[in-house]
Amino acid sequence: MSPAPDQDLRELLCEQLRAFYTRGWVSGTGGGICAVNPGGHMLLAPTGVHKERVQPPDFFTIDVRDGSVIEAAADEKLKPSECGAIFRASIRERQAGSVMHSHGLSTVLFGDLATDADHVAVKDLEMLKGVRGLANRDVHLVPVITNTPRESELLDQVEAVLKDERFAAAFAIIVRDHGAYIWGADVWETKRHAEVYHFLFEATVARARR
């Protein structure tokens, strides 16, 4: 069997999942990742699989417009991640080229800081410069939404956030008691944003505890 035309991208996504696993962001089969391939379709990781063990043939090729499966994973027992609809919303509304879903502990603790608000403000941190368009003196509003029994039920809240001008500079959405969605223009920017945002989450939580 000849390699898929997007084989390099599939391999890069697997590499990122392994790196995220070592950081504790996609442990216990949780979390996920996607990227838009050269054909304009979304490569989506499977659900219920230890993410550090995902292989290139395990990705689903998804139509960004309607979510239909263009090409299934090679293993017919696999199912596409429930993150799919949320990932597609980020691609459509924010022109994301890649999105990751983190279950990192810092995402949950950071979300707790919102209390009854719909965001947490991050400020006075040099690492803010790692988010595209931000400077280290900016006050950055990170949106926080409420968790639901099923991930697909988050879509209405996610779409509302993506259209909210207050959060136009954000490349992340926190889900209370759950995790975060973080995106970028491509896989490498998503990697950078994931690392930067997790630092910002950790630093903001640590400062709140002083």
C-alpha cells in the first residue's frame, strides 16, 4: 500500500500527541488533535485510544463543512473523536489549521479561577508574547465555558465564544472541570500556543494561590 498523500502531516500529528502525552495533557486516552490537510479536509485522531500510541493510519479524513467521513481509519474498530465538531468550528470561524484538546490539570485549575464569570484575565507575563498578536503588557481574556455530559453538546457554547468580539485575540477555550481547546494556523503554531497557554495557566493559578 502506497503512503497517504498527507503522510508527513499524519506523522507530525502522531509526534505531537506523543509530546503532549509526556506533558500529561492527553493521558488516559483523553484529549485529541486535528489538522487540515493539503486537500482542505480535516485529519482527526480517533477516540478511546491511548494518544501516545496513535499511528498515521488511525486518522479519519473529515469534511470540514458537514463532518462527514471521507476516509475512515484503517482499523475499522476505531471511531472518530467527539472533538470533531468543535475542531471544525474553530477551523471555520477562526481559520485554524490545527487544533488540540488538552486534559491537562492546569486547564481545570485555571478554569476554576473564573468562578461565575465567562473568562479569566491573564496579564503581566512575558510569555503572553508567545500567543500570536499579543504583547507582554496586554490583558488577555481567555474564555471559559460550562462542561456538559457529552463533548458534542459543547458546540453551541464554543460557537458563541468564537463569534464574541471580546475573545477575538484568544486561541484557546477553557471548559470548566474538563480541559481546553487550543489552536493555531498550523500544527507548529498549535504546538507553540499549547505550550504557551499551559504556562500561562500554571503561572496564573500559582499567583492566585500566593
